[in-house]
Amino acid sequence: MNILLKITLITHIAAGFLALLVGIIPMVSKKGSRLHKQTGLVFYGCMAIVCLTAVYLVFFKPSSLFLLFIAILSFYFCFSGRRILRLKKAQSQFTVTDRLAAYLALGASLVMFGLGIQAVFGWLTTGSISVFGMLYFFFAGLLFSNAWYDVTLIRNPEKARYGKMEWFFGHITRMCGSYIATLTAFAVVNTRYLPDHHFMVDIAAWTLPGIIGGMLIGRTIRYYMQPRTHGL
């Protein structure tokens, strides 16, 4: 392993670990506070580094292709979650950057679908299929649905799921979704080093962060949608 690859790998791991540590703070701190904004920016920067380094690493370790797409998914959630805050101002409009990011995310999701189909054909010919092959479909669907929603929203802002509060609820769901995807990748990579590794551990690593995180996001959305004043 050459020195540049080592540095990239260390940077990738460090940025991902820091994102997991710092990412909790914006979730529990007061929304709109200085602490919330500053730690949110740190989380965003870490996710950008994770995504960029993942692109470099996959050229030297093709087996990490799946984790590259998880990094893309995580960063797109983070990117769009930050950009959507601009909708707080009525005069703000989506830009070419927003459109480009949404279409690139759509393209990445289609590539993931293709890899899933390739895995199915491999299963038909060899009789075996990896868990990654099937998970391509799940994460491709997740990325596609969110990117397609963004394309629809960009074309017709009136179709916003949360109306005038799209900036707030969209920010929460996307940033938390980014954290969940990052936590999932971290769990999957590290559970393989457990002494008593079992396939059920892999299943738990892939599913529990999303299940628990999804429930918490739903609970948070319901809390803020109640008819009370939250200082938004």
C-alpha cells in the first residue's frame, strides 16, 4: 500500500469517525443555535471528505464499491439537507447546483440498480448471491426516491410534502438520514472483526440503524408538527 493510499484511508476513517461523534450534537442541541450550526458544518465537511476519499479508494479496492455508493447516499442526504434550508426565505429558488446534484444522485441510483441486477444474473448462473447484491436494490430505491422527490420539488415547489415548512422538516429528515447511513456503513465494516461473527450480526448491522433511526425521525417530525410553538 503506497503512502498516498494510506493517507487517504486514514483520512477516510478519521472523517467518518468524527462525523459520527459530531453528528449527534446538532440533533440534540437547540435548533438554530450557534452550536447547532457550527457542529452541523463540521458534520457536513466530514461527510464531504468521506465521499471524496471513498471515490479514490474504490480504484484500489474494487470490493469497496458498495460502500462507495453508501458514501454517495450519505453525502447526498447531507448536501440536500443543507441546501433545503434556503427555502426558509420565500424569495430563495433552487439553483443549477441543486438540479445537477439531484440528477447525479438519480444517475448513481440507476447504477446501483444495475449492479443489483448484475448480482441477480450472477446468482442465476452460479447459484450464489452476496448480501451486498440484494442490498443494492434497497439503497438504490432509497436514493432514487429522494432524488426524484427533489427533481419534482425543483420543478414544482408547490408539491412540497411539508408545505412552507419543507425547509425545516426536509432538513431534519435528510441530515438524520445521512447520519443513519454513515452509522450503518460503520457498523457493517466493523462488525466483521467481532470474534463470534454470525450472519445475523450482519443483518442487524444493516437494518437496526435504519429501523431505529427511522422511528426516531418519525417521532421528531410528529413532535414538531403538533400545534404548539417551537420557536421556528
